[in-house]
Amino acid sequence: MSAFAIAHLRPTAPHPDIAVYLDRIQPTLDPFGGRFRVHNAQVEVREGEWPGFVVVIEFPDIDEARAWYDSPAYQEILPLRTRHIEGDCVLVPGVGADYDVSETAAARRAAAA
């Protein structure tokens, strides 16, 4: 089941380190099957507030996502981004092709009863 690294990044002033980070990130993803699905996209806010942009990277599974984030190669370049762009990053497992939201609704109803 796919997993995702999702980052909500806030706008900042341009810095040369960010270009270096971008040049070097793909080779850190390749060994773990990571692929950009959304990158540097401005969001269309429908509810609440969302300053900044979003990045979504897909991995084959949550173990690969964790291994990528914790890898020495990624940890080496991570400060190039974090020193200059404020944001949040989460790793989250996806749902399978057979996921049925009505089962989650039933479980929520049962828990609330």
C-alpha cells in the first residue's frame, strides 16, 4: 500500500541553498521508490487557511517512506531546506484500492454510541 510524505511549506525569501536541495533530493528518493506527485503547488483553499504550498511524495509503503526520511543521504541535505523554509512534514500510509469509507463511518457510529 502506498505511503506519502506530505509537506506544507510557507513562503520565504529565495536562498541559494534551496536550489542545491532541489538539485540533490531526487537521488535520495530513488533508492526508496519515491516519486513526486505534487511539488511546489499553490493550493486552492476551500476551507480555513493554508499559507504556502504543498509537496506530496509517494512511496511504495510506509517503511520505504520512513527509510528515505531517516536515510543519511536525505538527512545530509535536509538542513538546506529547513534553515530557509518554515514548514511541516508528515509521513502517512495510504489506503488500499478496496478501502470502503462506509466501514469507517460504521466504526465511528459504534464508538459514539
